[in-house]
Amino acid sequence: MQVRYPFKEIEEKWRNYWEEKKIYKVDLHNPKRKLYCLVMFLYPSADKLHIGHWYNYGPTDTWARLKRMQGWDVFEPIGYDAFGLPAENYAIKTGIHPQDSTQQNINVIRQQLKQIGAMYDWDYEIDTSKPEYYKWTQWVFLQLYKMGLAYKAPGPVNWCPSCNTVLANEQVIDGACERCGTPVVRRFLTQWFFRITKYAEELLNDLDKLDWPEKTKTMQRNWIGKSVGAEIDFEVADTGDKFTVFTTRPDTIYGATYVVLAPEHPLVEKVTKPEYREQVQAYLDFVAHETEIERTSTEKEKTGVFTGSYAINPATKEKVPIWIADYVLIHYGTGAVMGVPAHDERDFEFAKKFGLPIRKVILQPGTRPEDELESAYVEPGIMINSGKYNGMSSEEAWDKIVDDLASEGVARRSVKYRLRDWLISRQRYWGAPIPIVYCEKCGEVPVPEEQLPVLLPYNVDFKPTGESPLARCEEFINTTCPKCGAPAKRDPDTMDTFVDSSWYYLRYLSPHLDTAPFDKELVKIWCPVDKYVGGAEHATMHLLYARFITKALRDAGHLEFDEPFISLYHQGTITNKGAKMSKSKGNVVNPDDFVGRYGSDVFRLYLMFMGRYDEGGDWSDEGINGMWRFVNRVYNFILENKEVLRSFKPKDRYAIDGLGDYAKAIYRKTHKTIRKVTTDIDTFNFNTAIASLMELFNLLSEFNENLYDDLTKEVFVHCVKRFIIMLGPLAPHLAEELWEISGEGESLFVGSKWVEPDEKALVDEEVTIVAQVNGKVRARIKVPIDLDDETLKNIVLSDASVQKYVSGKKISKIVVVKNKLVSIACEDN
């Protein structure tokens, strides 16, 4: 009689067992084979644990369980990225304090996380909003401050009018706030920055060391944006003032027919002639309302204004007009560019619009100097209209022109990066306070490390006004100078929450240590992280920031490695009816609903079965019903065969030749499945691992339909127990129950339970031979493996399908490829 799989009782039973027996405890100080497996921690929002979290955490735990069963000492912690705007915005809306709502959410989420049945050791949980954590985030700030990597500077910033705070460039997506979607505007403010640009070259080069998705590495390379070129000095014709342009194509300087300054360039006011001042000022006012994304968009129509002044091209000695245009940025390169319209697409478009000269100086192969350009030619070619460099290849001229201009003192080789320093100031409350004090006598003073943490006060008015709420909190803002003891003011801003997550992997190993940010000895043993799993959307934010902070702490003497995460994997996205899940579309899948209906293991299995893990899949209620039916079949099958499973103690290996047909079939299939499931889980191909187990189960379930003897029963038990072992990482609660039912006393996850395949069972007894006649496939024939050539020829020639094409013909040649092919050439008599 079939029974319904009692998942509630079974899952609660095994979670309690794992916790009571401390199954997942790892001796951090003495691991035999250490493996640090980490998922990107979650933001504890009021929406609780959503399906995206589940999709990150469940399958990653499956991978970690495989490694544990293979004998690795796996450290798999979890925690909460608990600071941030959503809790503060929720407080503004509801009046519930961010600290209270965050802790309430964490309490609920912790229970949801436990339902997953992951191997988390809850003694190592972290919460970035707790003083015991953010004390050390402030310590990280101070280390960078001492190294000159944290500095305060005025400048244009991205301002979100909705969140009432500044955003780093990485947090602006298509001109809008990545958090709320509001279009950003530009403001000039004095803010705190981390000097990530100092590490640009190392961040770029060290990508080659990492086992990361190539797409993610490419995104970081493009974001860092290394450009190798030259700085060339131009002189303003009337005043003698000099400014520098940066170009990656000095070989085109003879084609420079104008120059462009960024609107913010310090020379703009000086070079603007009185008769052009009004139109220049109008243009500056127009640019002030543009975002950086808008200014640099390749789709945007080019705009600009002439200043009335001219500069001297140092190569041609010609006067060229000085323009101002929004596509030139003051903080990229030098804030000035030379316009070479014949050989730069952007300059070509600009010159066409404003009627500026277009001079061809590099000849495209297959064209004539007098041919008119329909678009810019940007590839290498032969130099023309370039004085003594005519006839050279442009690659050769690149170096010679730079060398010659350098000898005149007006050029030098240079490398520039697109990467900007990391803006970390936030004018909001719910974050780690910046540990800086301002004293009228002493100026800017860092808070001494022994006085950390700078505590975030509880009684604060959250209403966003454009300045930090902390600025209005008297008990926080007013303090004394750590140097002289005089009255002083604290910095009112808090840190970007990406600072919290840039070092959290270090804190997991010693979350309650109060004398240091992390235990250096444990970090030496366990870091860097061996496997890191999370969303690809963090490629140019969190993942880049964590790499930078790791390198900075290394240079400060606190770490002995270069990179935080050796191997990285990105999970895909779960959709519903082909669309991204959202409340507005009414297609959100609530994990709790399905876990409550089918259990954690069925939910986990179905998520992994939906498609490739790095691609995701489309949710289907019918699909999860199918997985529920499969689990029930497996559960009932083990119950029905309980006595057989407990009656035989199988061997580790069997001689294939001594087995009957059914025993041989299940033995061979089991060991092939072991090989495939091992490889598939190890490479995050969970869907194909599950499919292989389903195939094996279908074969095992034919047991009762076969006549058998004790040897067959023994082999059957051997195969079923290996099936349960393979199910262990994928459905841990179910597998533990089946393991116990089958007569095993020790937990499946204690010791090295994973099994290696019998290599002899992996060798097929038969192969399929392709038979060709005159180059065309005429038959596929199953034959015993490793037949000699003569026997194989005779089998193929006697096959009826082949006979139709060779009968009555003269065979001129037969080629045999062992275990693969017999090719026959024949002709009419």
C-alpha cells in the first residue's frame, strides 16, 4: 500500500538530529582538507526569504554536501547584510525603527533558512548592523585612512532625489538609481572616497588568476577600462596657457583639426572670448542638468560650443579651434581631447554636425588618398598627410611620433583607467558611521581604534532632508576631539553598505572576537574562499570592492593573500510564465507556500531540475508536482524493500562476469550514474544529475519483476544504497530517512560516505558500429566490444541493410576503425 511521504515529520526529525549531534561542526583550527564554501549573504527585508535566495542557497549547499561526503572539512556560514536604505525607507513610511524591523525580519529569515536544511553552523552567523560587526567596518576605514586610501574631496556626485543620498558610479544603472530606479542628478558635494584607482592595474592583471566566469571577468576589465596612450601638451594661441590631452592614437595627431575641453575644465572661463561668453554660459547651464550616463551615451546627439579661442597643434604648428562638449569628462583622462574626425567615430559625428575640417592621415588599405570618407576609419593603415611620417605604418608611427614630441618636451607615454575612486559617503542613517571627528583646532581627526565603535544612536529623526539624519542628532554629532579634548563634531554621514560586505568573508571565521576584526590564524588556514556563489549583478560593485579591500588589507600587513574568492559561480534567474517575477505582475513564487505543501527537499530538487543552474528556469506548478510524485515513489520503494535492504550486507565491488542479466544491468547503470552524478554536482549541473538518478531509479524499480537469487538481492542492495548516497546532497532530509530505513545507523553526512565508481563496470560490453558504403551511412550495428577487424568485417558484410548496397558489386576497399566504423568502397562489376 502506497503511503504519502510525511515530509514535515521527517524534515523536522533530521534537522533536530543534525543540530543535536552537531553534525556540521568543523574544527576550524585543525582541518584535514579545508574547503570554504560561501554564498553571498542576504538583505533581511520585510519580504523575507524569496525564491532567489532559495535558488542561491539550496543548490550551493548541495555542492557543499558532495564535498563533505567526499571527505572535505566544509565551512559553510550564513549571515545578513543588514544595513541599508530599504529598512530606513520602511521606517519613514511606518514609524518602525530600522533596528527593530531588521531584527524582526532576521528572526523570521533564520527559521526560513533552517528549513532549507543547509549545513550552516549557526554559531558563526554575522549581522552587519550589530556594533560587534560594524566596529570592525570602521576599523577597515581607519586602515585605509592611515594608508592614504581614504580621503575627502569635493566633486560632482550622483544624487538620487528619492533616496536623498549620493551613489557611486557603479550604483547608477542606465542613468537611474540601482535601488529605486529614480533618475539621478548631478550635485557638487564634499564626500569620502576610497582610492581604488591605486589598485587598477593589479585588479586588472589578477583577474587571470581567478576561476571566475569569463563574462564577469570581462565586465571588470571593461569597468577598469585600461587605455595605453600618450599625454600631449597643447598651448592656447593668445595666452600661452597649456593644457594636456590624452590619446590612445598619437599616430593621428596630424589629423587633429580641433580640441575639446570638458565643461568643468579650469581653463574654460579663461579661453572663452567675451563675444562667446553668453552662449558658453548657456551651454554650461545645460550640461549641469545632464547625468554622466547621458553625457557619454553613444546614442545621444553630439552638442558643443565654440569658445572663440585657438590652440596650437604641437605636431603641425597649426591653430585649431577650442570647443567645449559634454562628451568630454573632467575626471577621465585629462578632461581634454584632440578632435581627429577622420579616425574617430565620435569626432567624425561632431565635426559633421559643426562643419569642422576632416583631414585623412591614415590610409585604409584598398582606398586612395582622395577618396571621401563616409565614416571614420579607425583601424591601422599607412600614414599620409603627416610630414616625415608619410609612408610608415601607423603602428610604427605611433612610437616615433611620441618619441619625437617627447624630445620637444610636449608629450609622454601614459596609461589611463576608466575606473573612478569609490564614493562611500551616504547621507542616510541606517549604516556604519564614518569614524572621523572635526575639531576647530586640530581639523580632521580619525577616531582612535580603541574608541571604536562609533555607535549608531537609536533615537534619530529619519526624515530625509538631503543631509544625514545624524547631523540633526545632538547626542551623536557633538563630541570631543580625541587629540585635544576640545568640543568637536562627528562626521554625519554613514558608509556605503558595500563596505560592510567587502570584508565579511573574513569575519565569519571569528564573528564574536572582540579584540580584532578576524582571527589571523584562522584566516591563514581557511582563506581565501574556495567557492563563492551569488548573482552576476555584483560584477562591478561588490566583487570589485571585495577584491580591492583584500589587497589593501594585505598591503597593510593584515592578510597574506591577494584575492578573496578563488572560484566563483553565478546562479541564473527563476522566471514565472517567461517573465521576471514581480508583485505588480502577480507572478511571485513564495517559497514558504511550496515548502509547506511539498517539503524542503522537493522544493530544492525541483529548483535544481528546472534547467542549468547558471541559466535558471521557468517555474511550473505542474513541474513541482512531478517532482513530488518522484519523491513519493522513491520513499515507498525503499519502504517496500526494507527487509531486503536490511538482510544483506553488500560488497564494495562485484565481478561483472559473475552476475545475471538484471544484476549486471543495475550494477553497470549504478556505477555509470555515480560517475555522472559526481561530475555533474561538482560542476553545478544539478539538473542532469537528478535526471540520471531518475533513470537509475526506473531500472532499480524493476527489481520485483525479475526472478532473482541471493546474489541478485545482494547486488540490488549494493545499488540501492549507492542510489541513496547519491541522493544525499540533493535531498538531504529524504536521504537520511532512507538511509536509516535501509538499516544504516550512522548519519549519511558523517565521515566520507561518497563512493567511487567501479571502473570495470564503466566499460561497455557492446558498442554501436557505423557501417558506411561509398561514404554513406547504411547501418548502425551493435557488436561485442573490441572485436578483431576480420570478425567485424564479416558481421557488417552479412548485415541485411549493408547487403542491399554491396550485393553483386565489386568491393575495392574496406577500412575498419576499431569499435567505431567500417567503411566499404565498392563499384559495379
